[in-house]
Amino acid sequence: MTMCHLSILEPENGRCGLRAALLLSALGVTTVALTASAPASAGTGRDLRVDAGAHGTTARWLVDGLRAAAPAPGVPLRGPGAPLTVYAHRGASSAAPENTLLADEVARRSGVEWIENDVQPSKDGVPYVLHDETVNRTTSGTGRIRDLTAAQLDALDAGSWFAPAFAGARVPSLAAQLDDLHARGGSLLLEIKGPHSRDEVARVVKDIRDHDMAGRVLVQSFDADALRLTRELAPDLPLALLRSELDADPVAVAGELGLSAYHPSDSALASRPEIVTALHAAGVAVNVWTVDAATRWKALDAAGVDGIITNHPAELAGWLSARP
Ligand code: G3P
Ligand code: CA
């Protein structure tokens, strides 16, 4: 038997939405609390059907059959008048070799909090930060990352291809990456690149937990199954779905996957910008990739997106601070 207490906190900023606190006590098992936005506009003067339940230490509730979006720790939902969030794509990848600690440091020194990196496993199952399926383009080596051991990856030079001054930069393991963020600051938009097995996702989650970084990571993927596995293994980690083309109903997909954010490409969003309002009404943030032109920054800012993923984080941060 589950005891449930639901109380309305406040209408959401002008959206006729619903924000509520839910306390669930699964008798003798656990007590969990959740504050969440309703998954759709609640409106006024009508009855809502609310169903609530607890699974372990996770609370879930549905309003009129749609799952409420839990506010994800560390996922910035842009408030009225607030600036959008800058995400440094593969670190400050226009200024330093992508997906290295040096690119992360350049982003950090530009005052940018959020760093995007890609993660994939080595042959021996260690998560490493690399974008491509092979190490050919961005390192001194050759071959598929999944065919190379951790020791082989550690021996590669990931900086010389970009410029001689970066010689000696390494392909970071996810553990090294998290260590660096933990020690030096910053939050991580972590892309699980390509299909991953349950064990591979479990190792990513373990690394995040071992470094006490769960509150500073947003997991994203093009692969919906990778997100489902992450949710199963770590329901407290916020999730974002990457899309090159929009789903017919992004709000429904967000509800089904339990997303905190939806990440369309710039061109996909341009085809239906009204999804921003719909996703916001469902409590889901919208962050757009990969946008490097100031004309598009301006348009997306005006469209109310929550964040922009860019190869030029310093320039976007500067543009944001200079705009009226
Ligand atoms: O963060 C969005 C972006 O990283 C997705 O594309 O290919 O650069 O990983 P890609
Ligand atoms: Ca990526």
C-alpha cells in the first residue's frame, strides 16, 4: 500500500501549468519526495486525474495519463529574462583539440559551466571520451576505439592533429574527465555515443557515482535504448534525447523516456519552432546543437530555447554578455 500526499505549490509562470510537491511513503520500504511540473498545461476550472507511485526511492506521478517531469538536478530550465545556457561542444573545440581536458579548460576559463563530451568504451570496457568510432581523425593512432585497450588508448597523442602546441594531450578516460571536472569545476553534458550494452551503461553510471558527480551530469544520446538503460540503472540522472529530425510528438516522447531536456539540431527545430512552447509546458528544457553563427544565436535566444551547444563557447558567452 502507498500513502500519497499531493499539494499544489504554484501556477507556473504564466503557462497555466501546475507545479506540485508529491510525498510518497511506500510503507515500510522508503519515503521519497518529488517536486515536479505537470506534463501538460493544467488549465483552470477542470478536474485532473493524478496517479502516483513509488519504485524504490523514485517517485513517479502522472497527470491525465502523462508522466510528470521531475526537475533534473543541474538541468537549467531558463526562467523569464534569464540568459540561455552555453554548452561547450566537445569542450571549446574551435580553440583546442576536441574532447580533451585542454578543450575543457579553455571552456572553463571562458566562464562556461557546461561542457559536452562523448563517451564510448575501450575493448576492455573502460569508458573513454572520444567522438568518432575510430581514433584515426583525432589521435596519432588508428583503429576502432572498441578494438583498442585502455593501455593502447592511454598511449595516443590526441593534440598534435589540431596544432603542434597541443602535442601530448591525451584521450581522457571518463574517470579522468570526471576527476578533472570535480577538482576544477564545471558540469558535464555527457553523450553516450552509439548503442551501449547494459554493462557498458552501468560502467558509465559507476564512474559518475564514484566521482560524486551525479548532481552535475546531464546524460544525452541519440540512442533511446541507451537512455532507457540509464534511467533503469540511475533514475536520479537527468536525461536528454538528441534528434537530427523532430519526433512527430516530442512531448509524448519526452514523457515516455522521462526526459528532462530535448536536444534537436538547429535545422530540425527551425522546421517547427513551436515545439519549444509545448516542451516547456511539459517541464522539458530545449537545448539546440550545434550552433556557431551569431545570427542563429539571436534567433534561438528570441525563440526562448534554454541552451545552445556550440563549438565557440567563449564567443557565445561574450555575445550573451554584450547583448542588451
Ligand atoms: O551535443 C550535440 C552534438 O554533440 C551531437 O552531435 O555528432 O557532435 O556528437 P555530435
Ligand atoms: Ca556529442
